[in-house]
Amino acid sequence: MPVMDEELAPLDCLLPSGTQRICLIVLNQPLDKDYLHILWSKALLRACADGAANHLYNITAGERDSFLPDYISGDFDSITAEVKAFYADKGCRLIETADQDLTDFTKCLALMVDEIHRRELQVDAIVTLGGLAGRLDQTMASVETLHHSLSMTQLPLLIIQGTSLAYLLRPGSHTLGVNTGLEGEWCSLIPVGGPCQTLTTGLKWNLRNEVLQFGKLVSTSNTYEPVAPGNPRRPVTVTTDQPLLWSMGVRKDKK
């Protein structure tokens, strides 16, 4: 069902003063310590997907008791015995999920959605740290999980790593706040999964009901509508008839 003007500032979650209520999934890729500290402090629920626990264990040396996930899930082919024993001893739930037709990310997300409902948590977004670096097939698997998420939850699912954020827009109308000060110069709309008829405002190169489709037209290396110095950037609006991947740059020189 198309959404009716969903509003979200994707990078609010990385602002120490941001107001988004989030839950956090950590994936099995190198962690950014600054991002981890900010997101962990805000999260109402925190989870690691399998080998992500190794990265969490290593990056939090000396303060591990302050970074205990609510659960660690996966087929446990990546987590080390030492790390698994440490978190088990600390009372973290270890949930084995053996279904090989789904990635550890997708399975971890399914558990999180169930837990949000069970606890009746008031959440604005699920944020995933990691998933956009390293092997191309794993990055594409992250994008595939974004597609799974549309049928799993109404909550936005954001993936953040390095200088990139990815967010799959549902069919319908969206208003994206892009005035947090953390936005980089670039943004894009990529029709992963099929053609998308798209209408936008707030971009330097807007789409006027054009069809985005691989082999024809994609909106990569776009940027935001220019504004006079000192003026706030206008929100970006996107209307799409099919799921459409929004990605954007993240500034790492300003927090």
C-alpha cells in the first residue's frame, strides 16, 4: 500500500541532539567508533548479527560492560568462541537462526521487529551500522534486506557505514529532511528491483515523472537544490510508484 507523505530526516540519528527513537543492528563489518557511541546511547534495543559481535568486542575494549547487546543472532559461523562465551557470561541472549535462505541481517531484523512489538516500544526507525563496505555481493545482500523489510515492518530501515547512508523508499510520497548539517554533497535515487516513475523537488536535478530504470536512466551523483549562504536547505520530496533506493553522503568532519 502506498505511503502518504512519510517524513523522515535520515541523519537525525547521528546527531547527539537528534530526537529520533531508534533501535540498532550492528553488522559484521568494521565499526566506526563515533557512530557506534552515538547510536548505542540512543538505541532502545541493540542487536548484533553473528560476527558483528567480534567487532563490537574489539572496538569496546576497556568498556565492554557498557556495550552489551540485547541479543546476538545468526548461524554462529563467524563469532569466535571467546566472544560468544564473553557475551553469554554477561547475560546477552544468543539466538541461533539456521535458515540459510536468508542472511544473518534479515534474520536479525525479523527478531528485532518481533521484539519491538513484544515490548511495545515506540520507535521511529531501525538503524543498521555496517553493510555498505567490503564485498559487493554483501552490499547487494544489504539492499536485498531493505526490500525484505518492506513486508516485515512499517518502520524505516536505515543502513549507515562510512560516508554513506541507504534507505529504501516505499511506493508513495516522502519528505526527507536534509538540513542536519551532516549531509554530504551527493545523493542518489536508484531503481533497484524494477522501473520507478519518480517525481522530486529539492534536488539540483529534479525528476518530473520520469521513469528510472537500469539501462535507461538512474539518478546518481545528484545533489541538493542550491540555497543562499546562511539559509536552511529545503527538504527533498520524492514520489515513486515502486520501491526506490535513496542514498546520500554523510559528512565525517562535522558532528
